[in-house]
Amino acid sequence: MTRRLLVLYTGGTIGMDHTPDGLAPVPGLLPRLLERFQSAELTFDVLEYPELIDSSAITPAHWNRIIGDIAGRYDAYDGFVVIHGTDTMAYTASALAFALQGLGKPVVVTGSQLPLVHPRSDGWSNLADALEAACQPDLCEVAIAFNRLLLRGCRARKLDAASFAGFDSPNAPPLARFGIKADWQRQHWLVLPGPFRPVTLREDVRVAAFFLTPGAGTALIGQTLAEQRLDGAVLMSYGNGNAPAEAGLLAGVADATASGMLVVNISQVVHGAVEVGAYAASQPLARAGALAGADLTPEAAVAKLTVLCSQELSPQERREAMQRALVGEMTLLPD
Ligand code: ASP
């Protein structure tokens, strides 16, 4: 049976070519190069965005465009491939994972470290793997295909800007490994009930992440939180969620949470989780009102806050949803 996919092309290195100013996206190039993947089993349409961006420029408005394009054509296609720059690919994959609620089809995000026009480009294999994954009828989640791995989108991180192994999901197993055969790890695939109810993001949503460092920065973060200009904040603390009991920081967290803002505590360490109570130094942040984000990635934490703060929810419903695993984004420890 022929599978029918929609490829959304947003920009990134993969479709760039040499221009007098250096590498830049060239409209029309990628759709032309993709033609070789059409076959009796696979047919696809390409939606090239009018403004092809370097993904460092991505905003919630761009995410809304992708969400709207998938939602508007949801019934017409068996799956979707999003072609995207690598820099913020994990943010976009996470935002799509939380926003495309009740997703019942594959959405596979991919790109490359070297453009397709480069003789050693990794783009060809990434595209082939993404297209194959997007043809799997029982893959009902947002994934990233990169360097012969299929990763859960809301677990993936860009961890290498120098090699082809650009992405990994440090706290979750891959959904597939591509060798001579595709080794689908179906036991790890998400099974969630529909119906499909995509969320449109608030484009003015104010979510920011703060990286704790020893010294004066800690109190400054507290001051910023106390100003209550944000809808949600991610605090990247030490180790298993530890932070200094610095009065300014704790007062800021307490003021912010009392005003209904979501403050989520995640670890700056790539592998492992926030575990309140493992160390006494994890308690003050929790007592001040910060929610433990378990092993959420920073990308997933920002995206989850962005989506939850875009929905019509009460502060209490938001806090509860933040602490639940909605789309396999975190591993909750038993109480
Ligand atoms: N700066 C590029 C981007 O994220 C990098 C890439 O695509 O690999 O759009």
C-alpha cells in the first residue's frame, strides 16, 4: 500500500547551498533533491515555507505555523516529516509533542549537520530514516530521526555540534536504530488515547530558563522571578535538584509561585533526575514552591511550560499537569 506523507520544510543547514555570503537556504533546492525518495510505496508533498530560517530564529509563532499546517492537513496524510535546523530541533520537537495532543500519526523531525549539497552530507540518511519512520502506522508520537537513531522528540537533545552524532535522548531509550534493517523498538513507543486536539500556542507567552551558578547570579535570578513578569520559569539546578538556600532566590521562587507562575526545577546535568529529598539541599527550592521536573530536558521543560501556559487551565490544573508525564517526557519516581 502506498503511504502518503507531507514534508514541511522550515529551513536549516540541510537545504543550504554556498552563496557569496556563505551557506544559506536556497528556495526550491530541497524539494528538488527530495524527489529521488518518491516510489511506488511512498509518495509525498513538500510544503516549503516562504521564509526558510536558521532554526536559531524559531519562535512560538513558527511553532503555531507547523501545528496549524499539520492540523489542517491531518486527515489527508498518513504521516508528517518536519525538516528543521539542528540548533533548536529539540525545542521544536518538544513543543510539537506537547501541542499535538491526542496525536495518532507519526511526526518525524529531521535535518543534518552538513548540507545535502556536501559530498559527505548526513542529510540523505537522516531523510531516508525520517521518511521510513513516518510511514509506520503505529508510531503515534513526535520523534527525531538523526544519525541512524529515532528518538522521542520530547526526550532528545542536541549534544554534539561537531560530529554526525548530533542528538541523543540521555534519559530514555531510542525508539529505533537504523542499520541494514530498521530495528524498531516498539516496546518504547507511546500508546495514548485520542482524539486529536492540537493546541494553538500563545505567541506572547513568557517562559524563560535560568542556569544556577555559584555567586551573585543566584540572587539576581530570585529578583527576576520576584518581578513576576513571567508565566513560567525553568530553574536549572545542580545534581539531583540541589541549590543554595540563598534568601533572594527562595523569596523570588515563593513570590512567583504565590502569584500563580509555574517554576520548575530541573537538573543542569545531562543524565539523571531531580530527586527532592535525596539531599537536604534539594528541600528549600521545593518548600519555596518550585515543582520537581524529574529528568525533563531543558528543551522539554520550556516547551511543556509554553504549551500549558497557552491552555485555558487554572493555576492548580497547570501545576498538576506539570507534574504528570503527558507524552513520555519524564520518568516519575515511585512515591
Ligand atoms: N544553524 C543551523 C540551524 O539550526 C544548524 C543546522 O541546521 O544544523 O538552522
